[in-house]
Amino acid sequence: MVASLGCTGAGVDGPTVLDVWGTSGTGPGEFSRPTGLAVAKDGTVFVADAGNDRVQAFSPRGKFLWMFGTSGERPGEFRRPMDIDVDDGGVLYVSELGGDRVQLFSPEGELLREVRGDGTPAGSFDGAAGVLVAPNGDIYVADFYNHRVIRFGQNGSFRNLIGVPGRLLPGRLHYPTDLDWIEGRLVVADAYNHRIQLFTPDGEALLRFGGVWGSGLPGSRPGSFRIASGVATDGAGRIYVADFENHRIQVFGAQGQLRSAFGSQGKGPGEFERPTDLDIGPDGRIFVVDFGNDRIQVFEPFQDARR
């Protein structure tokens, strides 16, 4: 069964910005076009520093800890790292848009193995964008240029495809960029369809929202998106979306009910220049990749108790 939602009423008061860190550059703690972010269970923040072809690690308060990676195609090198996920054991999964692979690292940056697909058209990437490790250990990859999501087992074996190329209709994807998990469902940032879609693990389309009835038409009204580039979920069943060209974050309930929107274009605290991704820390704080400003912004936990 597929459901679609229009906009419901929502407040506009967003959480308070707590911290802003990072600046443009190539040195430790500096960024060039950062795109993805993940917060580990211990609070360590890992950032995919795409323009510098590396991953940087920070304390929850933004203190630079270490970094790894350099430009290249050999194991442990990167070609535009796009996204990061961290499993319960602390293993980092880093997807590469230019490298067409996912590399697995220890938290300190020791290469463990890589997933390149199985070599068949069904199981290979053309631009590995978002990456997600599901609770059962399955690996989901947003296959950007093929307009689909690929599901792998824990050992990297191909399992199934989710979504087909297309617009408007349920289950159609157009340049998906990010993934998360909520209440047993896969959440997909269907970026250039300007919407969010939810699927079963096997790929059945369940729910879509963004704009008018989840049709994928771009817009700037509350509940609409202009490139839904990043998605994150929290333990209270909320879905957070980085609304790239609208320079804001929007928060929804588990069924797509709009709760809040915060942020506007700019360079000040709480303002954004095309946010790309976000994650929720173990204490509920919201970490946002402020792509165009080459920085990370941190917000207080969202306070709305509704689902």
C-alpha cells in the first residue's frame, strides 16, 4: 500500500543553535565542500570532507581529533567521499560518488574492506551517494546516477534493488542522495524528485511526502523541498530533512506530518548556505553540514513530543 501526504499545520520555531565550527581550507578542522556527516554512539562526529578527499573526526564540541584519506583510487584513498554511517561496533562506512564504492574503516581510519557491488548491472554503482547500515547489518547504498537504492548483505552480497528511475509516481527515484531507518522502514532522500519516500526493506513503496501529495514538485512552502539532499531520524520517530536550495531544515513525524522548519540563507549562526546532510547525536543534538559555508552547525534537541 502506498500513502501520500500533503502539508499539515506546523510550528515554525526551530531549535536554538548551540555551536558553529569549521572554516574553508585544507588544514585540520577546515573543510572544502563537506557533504556527509555521522555521529557515533560515543558522540564522535565524522565528516565527509568531499572537496579535500578525506574524512575528519571531531569531538561532540567540535575539537579536531584526527583525519584520514587522500585523493586517489587505491584502497584507503577517496574520490569525492559523499556520506558516512557508523554501525554499533564503531565501523565507518564511507561512500564515494567518484569512486563507485563503499569503504569500511575502523574509527581511527584503518581500512577494513570495501564493497563495490557484485559486478552485475543490478549490483554495481554509478555514483555511490548515501550509505546506511540497517539494524540487521544489511548495507543500503543510494545509487545516484542509476536512480535506485541497492541492498547488500553484511558480507557485501547483492540482495535486491529498491526503486526505479522516474518522476511523480510512488517508488520512482530521481538522483537519490541519502538514507536512514525508522520503525522498520527505509527512508530515502529522493533528492531531485524533491521529496522523501519510505520503503519496506524489500523495496515496497509505502509513503511519500514533499510538496503536493508527495508528487515531487519543487517548492518553498512549508512541507515542500527544493532538493531534499539529506535525511536523519531520531528515537522519537521524527524525520529531519536537509532542504538544500531552500537553505533550511524541516522536521516531520514518522508518517510525514510537518512539525517545524528552521533556518534561512546566510552566514550567521542558524543560517545556511545549501545544507547537505545532518545527523542526530546520542543526546538528541542536531548536527548539520552547512555545505556552502564550509562548516558544521549544532542545534539543541528538538522539543516537540508529537509524532
